[in-house]
Amino acid sequence: MTSNAELIARRNTTIGPYSPLFYNEPLQMVSAKGVWITEANGDRYLDGYNNVPHVGHSNERVVRALCEQAATLNINTRYLNERVVDYSERLLSTFGHGLDRVFYGNSGSEANELALRIARQHTGATGLIVSDYSYHGTTISLAEMTTGLKTREPLGAHVRTLRIPDLDRDERPEAEVLADTLAQLDAAIESLQEAGFGVSACLFDPLFSTEGMPRLPEGLVAAIVARVRAAGGLVIADEVQSGFGRTGTHMWGHDYAGMVPDLVTMGKPMGNGHPMSAVVTSEAMLDEFGSHNEFFNTFAGNPVSAAVGEAVLLEMEEEQLMQRAATLGERALVSFREFADRHDFVRTAKGSGLFLGLDFAIDGKPAPQLAKQVVEAMKQRKVLISRIGRDESVLKVRPPLAFGPQELPVLLEALDNALSEV
């Protein structure tokens, strides 16, 4: 077995030392099945974090579909292929009225870039509104609007940010918090208009995952949507983290949040690790963009990707993974709330379905070091989780949807012990 030190040295001389690694002592993974990952030394870890293997690592249905289609045909969309159309119909059937056309891509970054391009062409404007702690991808356009990771690119002159409030942290009356946030949004819109950029779109994750899953004032999301549309902009929902049944109650995060977007972007869990992404929109929007652009992507929407994507949806349906996420999420949230009541450094429990967290604070101030200690203590107990939020003080528990009732007690016991340890 190659030692971690040797592998890190080789890694640094190839892909470089700047690509981040999890944990104080990185893990060298060699295989995975379901919701369990095996390290090079043979230790098995329960995956309580990764949303990419949405229906489980090395899922048999997905692997079989990929191999069979790859052994039959893989071609681009300039040729007719029924499998691609079959998958498109199945995917679009999960959306509400008006979201009935799809463009394909290979990554969430690509999907968000295309959505921004469509919005710019539709509105004739370039101004964008994003959260002041968010991440939507790695292209130049997206780097210029990234606020949740370090980038050398400064915030674009055409970008305005909005602080998303968290009622778990803000002691002001809810109505005051709502009014203040909307006043900030109004100022951002006015600033873009005065600068001549106009409002092209707002781009949000409906769960505000990177922001730490804040508890929002009632009516905030609907008011953001209404104000952006009134200013002539489109609404883009980034479903990379919130979609595909993650909340347990809704297939898509925008439905959970009570919003109807103009464009929906998705990636990661769509292909269970196979590189896939998409932009879903309306017939009118597709016709407008398509009639002015010969849009083509060599690898996007190929039959192998379609086979994989269809296998993911079939696995979700037949194994009732969204319903399972709802049931397990409710059970888990009860325990998370008990943990919050028991430990004075846990401000509150957060989340829905299989996207859960604990917010750490000492004397009312975020406690990221405590969150980091718990993440490391969970690793010692062979359970993988992470942390999120502008202060990195919110635990992030977001396992594959294949996570089952037999794994939940393992995670809860490990978390209970880790909290007691710190």
C-alpha cells in the first residue's frame, strides 16, 4: 500500500498542493459500496456527507446501465437516439407546469454558465444578484460571482450580493428582518440599474446550503422572486445540492422553497458520479435561445449519460428513496434537536430530509473550531461528515439518499459520542 505521505508528495508534484483535502489526516479511499467507503488500510467509513453517489456508491443498476449502453453505442446528439429522448421525458415529468424543456451539460458549472447566458440574451441585461456567501461553479463568469470560496477574481462590477438572514442567529423580530433584507435587495437592484447593467438574473440554491441552511423569514423567497422579475430579471434555481428528493418532501428544492424559477440547473447527483448536468426551462425560453444560437455540446446528452440518468431516477422510484429520506430525516431531526437541547454550545438543529446540521456557538458567537473538532471526532468513529456556513460553524450531514434505517443509528451514536467528547 502506498503511504499517505508518499501519495500526497506525488499528488503535490502532479495536480499541485492547492486542491483541498478533507481532515487533518487525509483519507486514502480505494473502494465503496452503498453508503460505505473503504480506506486503503481496510477500514470502512459510513458516508454521511457525499451527495454525488446519490443512489449509493457503485450502485448496481447504474453501473449495469452505463456498461451496457457503453458497449452498445455512445454518440452525440447530432444523431437521433431514443434513449436520450426517453430519459428527457422521464426527467421533465418530475417538474411542474412550464418547466418542460431541457439542455444538457457535463457539470454544474457548465449548467449555471448556460443559464446565465440564456438570461443575458433574454433580458438584454448583465446584472446579477447572488447571496453574499455562495458558490455556483468554476468558470470565469461564476468565479466573478463567487462569495463563499477564495478566488483571485474580484467580484464582478455587474454583480450585487444579498445577505441571507438566519432567524436562528438574528434576534430581531421576523418582520424587521424581512423588511431589512428586502430593503437590501431593492438597493442592489437600484444600484445595478443606475450603473447601466440592469438585472439579468438572480441565482440561488433554494436551500441556501453553502450559507449554512438559514431559517428564513416567512415570505422572503417569494418576495425575492417577485422583485427580481419586476426589475426584468429571471430567476435561476441551482439544484445541485437541494434537488433529486434531498429534502424528503419535494423532488426539487425550488418546490420545497415555494418558488417557480425560470431556469433550473442541476449536476452532481444527476449521474451518481457520472459527469452530467442540465438546465431545465420553458418551451418559450428554449425556443428563443435555440433559434438564435447553434448550441451543441459533444458529450452532453449522450446515450451513456442518458442511460445512467434514467437508472438514477428508476432507482429513486423503485427504492422510494425520497420517501425514505423524509422518514429518516424526521427521526434524525428529533435526535439532532435533543443534541441541541443537551449541549449549550449547539445553538440549534437545522435541515430537512437527508440534509441536516447543527449550528455551533459559544456566548452567541459562531464556534467553527468546535464544529471542526466534531467533524474530526466523527472521522475517528468512522463516520464522514463536514461543515458549512460563512463561519464554517454548521455541521453538514448530507449522505447519499441510499442511506438506510440500519445506518442511521450508527451515525446518531457516533455524533452523540463526538458531541460529548468535545
